Amino acid sequence: EVQLVESGGGLVQPGGSLRLSCAASGFSFRSYAMSWVRQAPGKGLEWVSQINSGNGDTYYADPVKGRFTISRDNAKNTLYLQMNSLKPEDMAVYYCEFTGIRGPGTQVTVSS
């Protein structure tokens, strides 16, 4: 059974940092591109970032480019999202995703 479990969310002040993790199981993690998506209150899902398998190429949505860094540890079957210089507009539930499957998400709140 495929499982994705996100963690690392919380309350942070504007300008702060958080590191999200996603523990994956039930599939060959190293063989798949993985993504982070987010959903802000009252809004639809927004793609944030992707990291490919193999070469590990990374891609970012314009709003997070230069502030967020996606990475993966295939030995630990874990996906990461380092988020720096957080803004109130980054507040959302963050999900890791592959082939349309998402975990339960982790809440990120950015507020002073």
C-alpha cells in the first residue's frame, strides 16, 4: 500500500524557515518524480515544486523560486522541502504527491 506522510509544518513568523519532510513507503521511491503541492484556505491546489528521479532535476513555481529547495534521500525514502524567507501567502496545507497520490498534509502557518 502506498503511503505518504508529511511532517515538519508549524507556526513561523514572516521571514522564518521550516523544513518539511515526507516519508514514503509502498512503492519504489527512487524510481519516481516527486512533488510538493499546497492548498491555501479557500483556494485550490497549487503546484510548488518537483524533483525528478535519476538526475534529480528540480523545478519550482515562480512564487517560491529562490526561497524553497526540494530534495530527496532515496536511501531513506524521504522527500524534503526547505522553505526560507516565508511569507504570509505561503500559509497553506502542504502535501507531497506522486502520480496523483497525496498524503494527509502538514499545516504551515506564517504569522506574526
